[in-house]
Amino acid sequence: MATFLDSASAGSAETAETVASAGSDASSHGSGRNDPKGSGAPTLSRHAMRAAADAADETAELIPAPSLEPSPQADEIAQTPPPPVTESAAGAETFWNLPNTITAMRAAVVPVMLLHPFFPSETGSAVMAWIFIVAAVSDLVDGWLARRGQQVTHIGKLLDPLADKLLVSTALIVMLAMGRIPLWATWMVVTIVGRELAVTGLRGIASAGGQVVAASRLGKVKTVTQNIAVGALLFHFTTIGLNAQTVGLVFLFIATTLTIASGYRYFRDYFRSLGRPTA
């Protein structure tokens, strides 16, 4: 716009200069005749000055005055609502993927464990033990599939540890009620179940504060030892030449010891992190 104004102004000046020059020439010729002394001073006649002013006005009419009012296009753009956010743009998670389905099936084993008192025979105990073993192994499978297929979801992070804790706690409580775990070992059941609840609550508090309580190596060893103990206690009877009841109680004691140690480490690391300055 500035370039156009400059060029237009230059054109107007050129036109005025041309007309003025022509008028000056004419006036000089006339003044030479009228001026006896012949001084030759250029003067403009009224007709030449009027012609120069008219030319300047015509040039100014060609330059549109800038408008301060918003254009209709600007109003239309301002009133256009933003496009709706679709599920794909929001990155909506899919619940029914394969890892979450396996986790849900593992959680479905919990009510099956409640049926164990109705089938206390050797065959029934073996069936319950193998169901528990398959469910425990599925915990490794769904985690591996979620990481490999990049299908880790928030609901999966919640359901996976919850299903494991419900499965182990239910099996221990049921066997305690059946007498498979003696009364003197009740404290081990209470310790394991209490620790699982405490660590789950700790993870929830840490997550609300933007922190993550990751599973430690000691906690993973505890989980393996705990699953061996529960599986052996579910067999109860002699299996592959071993007294499953005795084996189960020995591993249950080891799992209880690891439960206390790993639980203490989780709480210790969390409270230490609270005192660290954030970057």
C-alpha cells in the first residue's frame, strides 16, 4: 500500500510539474511581449494553476482511503467455531486390547477361587492349583504384550496389579478358612494382605502427586516366591513326590520376609523422594 501511495504521489508531482512548465513557457512568451524590459521571470497564469490542481485531484481520487472498519472476511473468521476434538485427536485409549483382556480374565479367576472349599479333594485341589498357576503366568504375558505392542493404557496400569493382589489375597484367605494354612501361620497371611493394600495405597498417593512408585527387583522376587507358595498350598497333597503343604509353608515364610523388606523399601524411597528438591 505504501509503495502504491508513493508511486501515485510521484505521478501527481510529475503531472503538476509538466503543466506548470507548460504554463511557465507560455507565460514567459507572453511576458516577453508585455515586459518592455524583458526580465524573463517565469509566472503562471490562472488557467495553468487550475489545470495543475485538477490533475492533482484526479490522481488523489485514484487512491482509495484506508478503511478502519473490519472486513466481512475478518468477521467470518472470528465467528467460525473451532473444529470439534475427535477421539483420534484426543488420543483415546482402547480398553479391549489383548493385554487388558488377559488381565480381565485373570481377575475373573478370583470368584473361581471361592469355590475351592466345595472341591477339597485331591483332584479339585490340583485343578485349582493349575488354574492359579496359569493366571499367575498370564501376568507376565500381558505385560510383555503391552510393552511390545505399545498398548500400555491407564486402565491396564490400574487393573494389572489389582488383579494380582485380589487373586493372591483371595487364595490365601480361602486356604486359611479351609485349614490348609494353620492358625499359627495366620500372621503371615495378614502381613502379606496388609502389605499389598498399603503399597497399593502408596502408589495411588504418589500418582496423585505426579510420582511413580516402580516395582523394585526385591518386590518381583517376592511376587515369584509368593506365587510358588500359594500354588503349592493349593495342591496340598503330595505332588511329584513332594509334600506340597510343607513346601508351601516354607515358601510362604520366605515370601512374608520379602514382603516386609520390599514394603519397607517402597515407603522409605517414597518419603525420601519427598525431601528431594525438584529440578
